[in-house]
Amino acid sequence: MASGSSGWRTSGMRAKDSDRTETCQILDTALADGQLSMTEHGERVKSATSAATLGQLQELVADLQNAKTPQAPLITKVVNRQVSPPVNWGIRAAVAGVLVVVGIAIGWGLYGNPSSPLRDASDPGAQADGITPVVLTPPRQLHSLGGLTGLLEQMKQRFGDTTGYRLTVYPDYAALSRPDPTEDRRELNYSYRGGWDDPSSSSKSSDATVVDLSRFDVKTVVGVLRGAPETLGIKPADVTSTYLSIDPSRDPTTPGELSVSVYVSSDYGSGHIEMAPDGRVKRISYPS
């Protein structure tokens, strides 16, 4: 954890908001580079925001690679080297000239153009082929009405539906967890960056539930998302991370319903807003 004060820091010391924030940032990075599944990431973030001691925070990132992990010492291999004889640059220049001439001759022969092998007419790759350029326009700014709606549409096109265990949406990328059709005890984790990557596989959590991840009021949720820093008392200039988490609701009276949460982190504390699918606020956890 970052050292916010001088002197020794032990695992039993009480954690500060800056320690919790730094831990959440490490977990965000681990999710982005594939070290954590979405389920693991969500569980660890929730644990980090409520951790009381530095030791509890350290346990959440102890098995992760991050920029502050000491690098293993480099192993230097001593190799016996012989002194090379002086280079005769005149001979090398002559050989290079011969190779150039031979290369031109081969190209001339392959394309059968007696005039010049360097003219466009002799290169099949330079000839018109009639293929129209295809410009891809996937959604990139996902924390917007069009971006979030477009992301859900990309899900439907890729998988045939919008179901899954969990969807986490960052400003410019997303992570999705879905059932593994070949093994009920595992889940498939996809990342979205203009398209859905090939999945990685991980163990399915015991409480994993398949829900329709698109069944929420997108417009209302985007509005709460944009106002989240002010709602939580965090200055927009201080925000270091914002993401939207869409999960199955844990309310036993509403099976199949979603829980939509907005998480905001800064160097001075982290907080989140939990909502029902229609945007009704269920809980606001202010930075402590």
C-alpha cells in the first residue's frame, strides 16, 4: 500500500481511504489485463472498500502482478567472446550491390515486364480491385446513452442474447461473464474493446445467476452515472476511476432482477451508488 505517513507500517495498522483507493486501482488494472475475472474483481473491490487494516488490503492484491511489485533480479550470463576480424567494408558494399541487381532481375522476371519492374502496372497489389473500404464504427465512449445502448446491441449480435452473470462497463471498455456451455462449473469471461475478444475461463462462483443484463433503464442509469461524483461529494477533477457494475439482484423477493451500481474512486476516497433497474436508489455509500 502507499505510504501516506512516515515510520513503520504494519499489517495490523488501520487502513486509510487512500490505501483503499490504491487497492481498488490495482484491482481495476488486474481486471483489465486479465489477471482477475469479473467475479473475482467485484468481490475484491467490495472487500477493499470495507477493509479495516492494511493487512486485509494486502491480502487482496498479494497474488497480483502490478507496477509496484519488485522485479526479480536479472540473471547475467557471461559469454566468452572472440575478437572478430576487421570488417572489409569495400567487399560488403560490392556484395550488397550484386544482391540489389539480382533482386531487380528476379522481380523483373516474375512480373514479366520488359520495361521496368518498378512501375505500378507490374505490381498486382497496386492494381484496382473494386473492393469498397469498410469503416468500422463500434461504440467507444460507453458511459453515454448511445455508447451503453450500442454495447448491449454488440452483445446481442455476438452472442444472440444479452444474458450473463455480470457486466462491468468502464468509460472505454467492458468485461462480461457468461456461462460455459461445455462445463457448468465454469464461466467464460469476455472483454470488449471495439469488439468481443476470445474468452478466458474461470471457476463459476457458487451464487452465480444468469440474468438478462440489458433489463434496466439505460437513460436513467446514465444520468445517475454522470452525476455520481457530485452525489458522492467527489470533485470531478479528483476522479481516478469510474465504472458501472450490472449484477443479479440479491433480493429473494425479486428473482431475475438486476442490481446496478456506480463506483467512483479518487485519491481522497471511494464510494458507490446502488440502484434498482428503474434507477431507484437503494443505497449510497459515501467516501469515509
